[in-house]
Amino acid sequence: MSILANKNKPKLVIDASFWINVVFLGLEYNLINYFEIYFVSKVEKEILNENILRLYESLDVVTYLKFKKNNFIRLKNPISVSKKLIDNLQNNSGELFSLALSIELDSIFATDDKGSIIFCNKNNLKFISIVDYILLLFYFKELNKLEVNNFFKLLSGRIKQEYINIARKKINLEVDLND
């Protein structure tokens, strides 16, 4: 059964790094089709940059506020943060609290933070990066190979090239050694 046919969508706890990249690519609205979206207040503060005086709001801020207004996202904080997380992730970070909530909800953690990805891999925790999300949209036929390739090119310099090349190989796209 596809995710679309399932009324109980998987829960996705999003970190700021993933959110900024998904909005940069314009793929944020696909999220609401596939996931129940959660943010922790620490990440919300990171996205909204509440301590910074700006002349205009960035697209990721405007989009976050629109998603929040339309109830596309849920704001929830973890009940507790394990010592193992505290010992392995940056203290008082959005990644720390997001991963703690993800574990509590038995959900998927959306991040592009290298340290968080390494921790998830070592501890067999469910996560998705922007590169994985693009592949997911390809597998669900939301994107074709040309679109996937274009998104990967846009991510060059923002995401480790190694991750992009691994993803390209998974769907038989030529690995671009010049990126």
C-alpha cells in the first residue's frame, strides 16, 4: 500500500537544515502529501531567526509561517532528551531536540546535518536527508530523472557531493565528477 493510500501518514520531525533545503528546491508542498509534519520549538526559533533584525523575510521563514497558519505542521517538544543524545549531538541544538522527539514519536527524522546523519546511521534510527527525499519523490513518480538531476545540481555546494553521487547511482544517473 502506498503512503498516499494510508490515512495514517508517517510522522516526520524536521530539522532546520532539511527545511531550508526543501524550501530552496521548492519541494515543501510535497511533504504534506506524504507526512505528518512536526517541528520542535528550538528549530522554529532557528528558522524564524527571532534574534536577527531583517529588512525582509527569507522564503523559508515565509513558507514556515504559511505552513503553520494552515495547520500543515505541528509544534511539539520532546518530553525528555536521553544522555546518549546529549553526549553525541551539539548541546542545546535543534538537531538534539528534533531527534529526541523523533525517537519519542517513533518517526522519521529529516535532517541534512552531517553529525546527526552519522549518529542516526550508527544507532539504526530512521532519517531522511534532502537527497533521500528527492529519491522518494522520484520513486513515487513525482519527479523524473531530468528533474532529479537538476535538483542535485542545485544542491551541489550545499550537500556533500558524495551523498549526491551515491543517489545518482541508485537511479542510474551519470555521476557528475565536475560538481
